[in-house]
Amino acid sequence: MLGVGEMNWPASVTIKEVGPRDGLQNEKVFVSTEDKIAWINQLSGTGIPSIEITSFVNPKWIPALADAVEVATGIERMPGIIYSALVPNRQGLERALEADVDEAAVFMSASETHNQRNINKPLRATFPILSEVAQEALAAGKSVRGYVSTVFGCPYEGPVSIDEVIRVAETLFEMGIGELSLGDTIGIANPKQVQDVLDILLKRFDAKKLALHFHDTRGTALANILVSMDMGITTFDASVGGLGGCPYAPGASGNVASEDLLYMLDAMGIHTGVNREKLLSAARFIQEKIGRELPSRNLQAGSLNG
Ligand code: HMG
Ligand code: MG
């Protein structure tokens, strides 16, 4: 077994901010369109290279993001930043193209029951829908990102077969996605399991095309990120304030907080290009709008150096 000093750390890591989408989709409080826009504009000023700004799903399913078009057309676009959004189907893509997002993020699960509860379709019926979205988004000059949820466990079925994860991942790559984000939807993964899963996946997929998306429900997200980095992964999704959760995955709480991840990477000398003070300020802003203490440790610690 390797000691911490013998692990392989990358020189730089890409943090993808998913707070405006994953963070807000599960909140009871409706953050006003104006506040969402102001918050995303702040995030654009932090140096973060990619922001998932909203979701073009059915607003009846996710009322918190019903203002997707207004948000996407209201924000200032900073050159060099990828403004991404979730797109479940053709109807969502039409709205996403109208709002001119840079990237469509298609999503599905590796487990049948979560897929059914989340997007109202069995797995086999989901593939052709996402394939059409990917094809049309690419034809419109957009990049396409893929998500596979419940990689490390399903809230309804428990353990998920790695063969199902591989099948979904291969099919999404065949559709033309540029990157696949592996979702620990309910924050159940542990570092040993992450090693085992990546060991298998990295025999088939390039580490540069994989991202990890850890929810921090049980406090294991940073440990999981450490082993992922050791295995060559350099892209991680995170959410300012530690906001987040899937309304169709009982018990799923927030993503790893972007500022907690950044604190760790900065302290380890791993480059991200993100300014911690500005990120904390964006976290404070959204905490105030949500009106409750968010789970981020660095937000509660208060001081930059503490
Ligand atoms: P459906 O009800 O099966 O859709 O929803 P349908 O095609 O049968 O249409 C039914 C109605 O929905 C129609 O309206 C459509 O117009 C409307 P009606 O005639 O009844 O008035 N509709 C839409 N409206 C607006 N935009 C659309 C759209 N599509 C249909 N795009 C659908 C299927 C997928 C849309 C629905 O199930 C849905 O919106 N689900 C959302 C689920 C969701 O957003 N979950 C959270 C995100 S995933 C996640 O958090 C995991 C992730 O973070 C990774 C991880 O952590 O693992 C990504
Ligand atoms: Mg998520």
C-alpha cells in the first residue's frame, strides 16, 4: 500500500462548478432570477473555467430552475469560460439552443430504478433520446458532456454493477460526448471502492475524458478525490457552499464544496487558476440568499488562512 507521500499528484486540476444547477435544483427556496444571474456573474470572475448554469428539464419536475432561459440569456459571458446546462431531451435542447449555452450535458443512470424515477424512462428508452440530443447539439456547434449517475450505489437498488456503468459509458462516448462525469449521486463511495472502479474503467477510457462528481453526504468526497487524482483523474465537479442534491435520490445531499476542494488543492500546490477569496465571496452570497448555513467547511471557518 502506498503512503500519502508516495501518491501521484497532478500539477493542475480543473474544477467544474455545478452549484447553479446541482446546487439549486434541490433547494426549497426559489432563488430569484436576478440573484442567480448576479451569483453566476460572480462565479465567472473567480477563474473557474466551466459553470453549469441551469437545467432545461421539465420545470414541473424541477421548479427551482424554471427560469433556465432567462438565466442563460441574462448572465454576462466571460470569454474562455464554458457555460454548460443539463439537457434531458430534444425539447430541452431547443430551449438550450435558444439560450445559446456552450455545452449540453446529457444525463442518465447506471441503475434502472434511479433512471426511471429521475427521468421517467427505462435505460433502453433513454439511449435514443440522448443520442438525438448529442447529435443535434454537436451539429449546432456545441460541446456535449455526459453524466452517468449512481456509479457507486443506487438509492433504490443498492450496489450497481460495473458492467452497467461500462455499458452506459461506452454508449455515451459512442454518441460523441467529449467528457463523462461519473456521479456518486448519493455520496456513498469510499476511497477503496473508487480505486477499484477506476482501476476497471481506466483500462477502457482515457483518464483525460473522465471527471468525478462526488456528493459529500457521508464526508468521504475529499478522500475520494485524493485517490482519483492518484489514479490520473484531473477534473472534478464541485458546488460552491456544498449546495446540491438530486430530488429523485432520497438522502442525497450536497456536492463537495468548491472552496473546500480548492483549499485542499491550493495547500497541496496543485494549480487550478481559481481565486479562493472570490470563490468564498460567491459562497457567502448564495448562503445569504438561501438563508441557511451551508455545509461548506471553509465557509464556516471564515478566515482565508484558518
Ligand atoms: P416526461 O414527463 O417523461 O416527459 O419527463 P414527456 O416527454 O412524457 O412529456 C411530458 C410533459 O413534459 C409534456 O408537457 C412536455 O412538454 C414536458 P405537458 O404536455 O404535460 O404539458 N417536457 C418538457 N418541458 C420542458 N422542458 C423539457 C421537457 N421535456 C418534456 N425538456 C423529463 C421527462 C426527463 C423531461 C423529466 O423526467 C424531467 O424533467 N426530469 C428531471 C430530472 C432532473 O432534473 N433530475 C435532477 C438532475 S440529474 C442529477 O442531479 C444527477 C447529476 O447531478 C449527477 C449525479 O449526481 O449523479 C447530473
Ligand atoms: Mg449531482
